[in-house]
Amino acid sequence: MIRLRTTLAAGVGLALLLTGCSDDASTDTAATSSSAASADSRQSPAYTGELPDRPTGGDPVSCDYSPSGDAARDVRAPAAEDVAATGTLPAQITTSAGVIGVDLDRAAAPCAVNSFVSLAEQGYFDGTPCHRLVTSPGLQVLQCGDPTGTGRGGPGYGFDTEYPENLYSSGDPQLRQPVIYPRGTVAMANTGRPGSNGSQFFLVYEDSELSPAYTVFGTIDEAGLTVIEEIAAEGTDNSSRVGDGAPNRSVDIESVTVGS
């Protein structure tokens, strides 16, 4: 099963490894962007328990979207050259439960934003479920982006993680230390393998503890957070474990639009 890998601090310092479903875009070929520093030249940020400062952006980058598995829907990979790496883009995720407004952060994750926009424009997300809700203390997220609703579907390509993981040197033990993904964060799910970002993403509705291995590519507006909180208040069916499963309130993405 594909995983949303998490190390959750629980109780009196007890670490609980949670596994769950994420994007079926597993590959051993790491995708890279030209904006990422080499592993040998990076100096990891000091550990504070918080996410490091987001990048402020720079020159356009090249992305590597590598073929990976069967596409859940017939879509093409996005253009990979001259990808914008500055500024933000507004987007609206219209769901059966309400509208979730997000700002997509091209400076932090140009390749992830480029992919998300391309999939949205191709209608990839339209009529798809948000298949997973986690309501456990320390991990509170709604996961979407899989047209199959199984947690295994992806777009037929994969790409590598960006911020915050690309700020750390290769093999840094801090990559296994939990940091706070703040309430309102939009991030990519992955399998833990290089190049395994695909189409699935998760929406953080309360501060959550995760290793810094999930690409942050946007923020949720307050109205959108209210929508997610209302979904979370109805709970999950606990089909994976207590506090983790399909949301009791069925949630479907009707459309995703990008731009003002």
C-alpha cells in the first residue's frame, strides 16, 4: 500500500508510525529541478521543530516528470521547461461540501504547482473524492487527488519532493524528525521513494507533526478551513485505524480553477 509516511508524537513522547494511502507514483528515478542545490552543497537548517523559512523564489526552473505507473485518468504530463518559480497563484477547489480557496506557492514548490495547475486545467480532479480523513491528535488532514478513490491512483508520472525536504543535506537525520505543518498548509502526499509525488495532496486543518518530507505548495484560506473543519467534525469511518479512514461526510471535488 502506498503511504503518507508520518512520525507522530503522542502522549509522553511515544512515537507512533502511521501509514496510509498516498499517490501511486512510485519510482526509483528521482526527479529534480534546476533550482535545487546539490546534496553536497546544502547546509541543513537548524532544528527548531518548525518548518524552515520558505524560499522567496528565483529564476525559472526545469522539472523532471518521469513516467510512473498507469494514469488514473488520461492526462498528459505538464511542460517541464521554464517553470515559474516566483509568486503565488490563487485557486479554488469547489467541493460538494463547499469552496476551499488556496494560494499556490510557486517559490516554494514550482514543480508541484506546475503539475497541480496542469492537472486542474485538464479536468483531472473534477468529480473525484477526497478519500481520506485523519482526525488523530497531532495529525489532522483531508487527503484528495486520487480519481480512483482508493489511495493508489496517480497521473502516470512522478516527480521529486521540493520545499522543505530540498533544504536539507542528503542523509540528514533531521529528515526523520517531526516538524509542525501549520494549520492551513497544502502539501503533496508521497510514497517515501524518490520521485513519488504525483496527484494526491493533503489539506492540513490543524497543526500536524510530520517529517519534513512532504512538499508544501500552498496555503488554505480561512473560509476553506471552515469547510474542512465541518467535514472533520462528522468524523471518519475508521477503516484504516481509529481516526483514519474515509470521511463520514462524502466529499467530492467538483472542479478546480486556477487564477483570479
